[in-house]
Amino acid sequence: MSRSFFRTVLTALALASAFVAAPAIGKSRIKDIVAFEGVRDNQLVGYGMVVGLSGTGDSLRNAPMTKQSLEAMLERQGVNVRNANLNTKNTATVMVTANLPPFSAAGAKLDVTVSALGDAKSLLGGTLIVTSLQGADGQTYAVAQGTVQTGSVSASGASGSSVTKGVPTAGRIAGGGIIERETGFQMVNMDIMRLTLRNPDFTTARRIADAINAKFPGCAQAQNPTIIATRAPAGTDMITFMTNIENLEVEPDGPAKVVIDEVAGVIVMGDDVRISQVAIAQGNLTISVQENPAVSQPAPFSQGQTAVVPQSTVSVDEEKGKKLITLGGSPSLKGLVGGLNALGVTPRDMISILQAVKAAGALQADIEVM
């Protein structure tokens, strides 16, 4: 045999192996399914005032906190208005909230949300006066100031009719907050880092620990279905260690679950959902009640009175032709969905069927109703 023949055979085998489909495994990176201890946002809140509104602010008579805040603010500026009859509608008291990102440095900017407290009609175009934002420990971590943008549209006519799109009493200030204090969290000095599973599961926690130990032996331990404790190897800081393990891939697991949104009529099922062999019959029953009032006319010279007599017609319509259908026993989600679709029912009827199958003990999954 010639060399060209062997070369042709080898090329054919290489092409054949390239077209062989590998089994699809739904793996995810560790960083996508866990949260790292200490790497989290911190919520901030503050009380402030918005000025410069076009007559859409709080009425001082109905919002005493606005009047007190306005008087205190003017006094700090050297203006005494305690005995004045204030009647402005260009001011509103607001709550200011923000999320302090992890490892934020002093001087960095963040977005803030401004929400009206009183009876203000709109905050559009108003300016938030310097407001300190505190954390849960009562310390000030940021200050906020700027022009409020609500992203809403409102219009009203002289007759009292009005049209509003969006929420004009809440808005945002992009980059309106400046960080003044850092949280002081030093990750590089940590000895142990705990990883928290977003969806707790024994199998997933063990797989993460095994994946880390395969690359760094003895550096991870699954403590419970939620937490995996990790320790950086000798001579490696925690930042470098987390960088090395966050991109490791594992196959997450979880319990079989059916999520039902009864309001929207939405059903979501996981790949592990199974239904044992069961027979189902479904039919529609419609009851119609029709009212046809009739007039009762008395005979001449009978001294009777004309009266309206109600006449009701009640009918019952039951759908025919529905037979028992065998469902279940399929080893895959595709087969299960095909069996449910064979019933030919609406999503809302399917919700009732799944709940009935669960009550019969044939649905091997948890049902979560939203």
C-alpha cells in the first residue's frame, strides 16, 4: 500500500472524529454560582431635601417635616424664618438610597435614588441639597447632591384631567454620590475565605470542593450545603488564590422543582422533573344562566297591575370525548413535555393538572407557586 493511501485513511478518521458530538454537560464557573465572603454591596440611606421644583413639591401645611427641614436649612445659612409664613411648593423632603460597591475607594462616585416622602407631585428637574448617606452602623460613607431625573412624563389640563407616564415622585442622580469613607475590608489579609452557594445543594458544594482540591490539594472543605471553606496555599495570597479558583468549572446540581406563576399562567420545569406512570382525564364544564324578563299583562277590567316577571334559563354544557391519557414514566424532560402537550390543554389547565398529579404522589418534584 502506498503512503498516499495511509494519508487518506488518517485524514478520513480525523474528520470523522471531529464530527462526533461530545456529550453536552451544563458546567458553570465557580464565580457564577457562589458569592465570596465580604465581597458584597452595603446599603446606604439618608434624609434630604429637593429644591427648585416647579410648584410640584410638598404643601407645607400637609407636610410639617418639610417646613421644619426648610427652616433648619435656612437657619444654617444664617436666615431666620421661624416667624415667617412659609407657603412654598417648590421644596420636597426625600429619602436618598444607594448601594456602596465592595472595595470602593474614597472619592469614587456612585448612583443614588431619590424618593419623595410627602405629597409632592413630581421631583422632575429638582436639585438635591447635600445629603449624607449612612450605613447600618450609623457612620457616614457618602454624600449626595445633584439634579434629579425621573424619566417620567406628566401633563394636566385646566379641567383637572391629567396624564402620567412613569413614576414622577422617584428618580435617580447618575454619579450623584461621592464616597467619603471606605469600609476597611482587607481581603488580602484573610486566612480563610468562605464561598456561599446561591442555590444551596449538597452535591454542588461537594463538587466545588473537589474541583478546588484537584488543583490545590487540601485547600477546600464543604462545611454544609451552602458554605465551602477555602484556605490559600502557603506562599499564595488570597487575591491570587481566588483568581485561580473562580474560573474552575463544575456541574451544578439541585432538587427537581416546578415553578408556577398562576397570575401570568407560566410554568417552568427543571431537567430533573419526572412524573410516575399516571392516567389523566380532563374536561370542561360550562354552566350558563340566561335571564329573559317577561311582562305580565292583566285581563281587561280585572283591576290587575302590569308586572315584570323574571324568566331564567339554565343550561349545562359538558365537553365530550375526553378519555383517560397515560402520562409519565419518561426518562427525559423532552418526553415529559411531549406527554403534557398531548393533553391539549391551556397553560392554566396544565397548572391544575400538575397540582393534582402532585397531590396524587406521581410528581417527583417540588411545586413552587409564585
